[in-house]
Amino acid sequence: MSAFIDPHPTRMKQPSPQPTATPLEALGIVTLCFGWFIIGSLWSVSAGFRDAAFDDASLFGIVAFELFVGPIALLILRSRGYSVRDLLPVPSLKGCGVGALVYLVAVLASLIAVSLLADGAATQPIERMMQTARPSMAMVLALSVVNGLYEEVFLLGYLQKGLRHHGASFALGVSVLVRVLYHLYQGPNGALSLAVVGIVFGVFYLRTGWLWPVVFAHMLADTLPFL
């Protein structure tokens, strides 16, 4: 009977190993999850950064899209041998505290990069969008939760982690590139800022493998600018 007693009852269950992402699979998941946003962002650039609206209707559209597509993408990954439980982050108070620090580091780094490298003379599209933004706080909070989870689960938890076998720098670079592509509508300064934020988020995840702090940092980034 003693042979069935776990000699280490307090040890944590280790996550099951995830498959490595093939180029075709990664392209398919990126197209499914971010293709529509990338197309819209590129259209905005081609139209001379036609200002988008941050209102309840536009934010609801993003939330609805991600709530529809996210489960489909997870089911596809599950059918390919991924553990959905391991893809999704586990919330914790400690992770929220660490995430707040990650957010502060990302904001500081992006501010430094923009001040050193960007053109501050012209008004940027993201600045005009924030000046006219009138969403309700309930919709902002809904967006921050859904979008924070959606983006980081598929950009870092799947894409960056799944491409690690090609090298950490390659995996980080691909995740940052995808993040920037669907934020090009914010203009040059906004894209630069998002690239720096993506690097901070990606490096933290590469070093720790801890996804929840990045998700929480993203939630803060989606919420605080509207306060």
C-alpha cells in the first residue's frame, strides 16, 4: 500500500511539453488570430493613417471577434497536441504585482525610445485617436481583460514559445513583428512604442516562462490610458 503514496506530496505538477510550432502551423494561427487586424492596420497606413475610433462600438467589435476566434484557435491547437491548460495563464496576486512592474518598465523603455528615435514634430494618429476617444469604462475593462489574454496567449504562449527551437532571438523577433504589424494604424511613434513594449514583454517571458504578469501588464496598458 505504501508503494502508492507520493513521497513528494507538495510538489507542483509540471506542465506537459508542448509541440514545437511548424512554419505552416504558425502562419495559420497568426493569420486566423491577427490577420484581420493586420489587414485593417495596413489599410489605415495606405489611406494616410485615417483615424480609427475608440468608442464602445469599435471596442465591442474587437472583444466579440476575439471571443469568437480565440476558442477556435485553441481547439485547433488542442487537435495538434497542445495542452490548452498550459497555453492559458494562471492568475495570481503575485503575478499581478510583477505585471505592474513589467508594465512600468515597458512604459519607461518606450518613452525613452520614442524621445530618442521618433519625430516629435508632427501629431501622431494615436494622439488624435486618444483625444477623441469616448468609450465607457465598462467597455474599456472588458477589452483589457479579453484583449490582454488573447494577444499574449497567442503571441507569447503559443507563437514565441513554439518557435524557441529556432532560437530565442528569432522567436522574439517574430512575435514583436506580428505585434507591430497590427498596430501600424497608430503611426510611426505608436509602432515604435509597441515594438519596445513587445520586446520587454517577450524578453520577460523568455527569461521566466511566466505568462500571467505579461497578460496583467497588457491589461494595464489597455486600461490606464483611458483614465
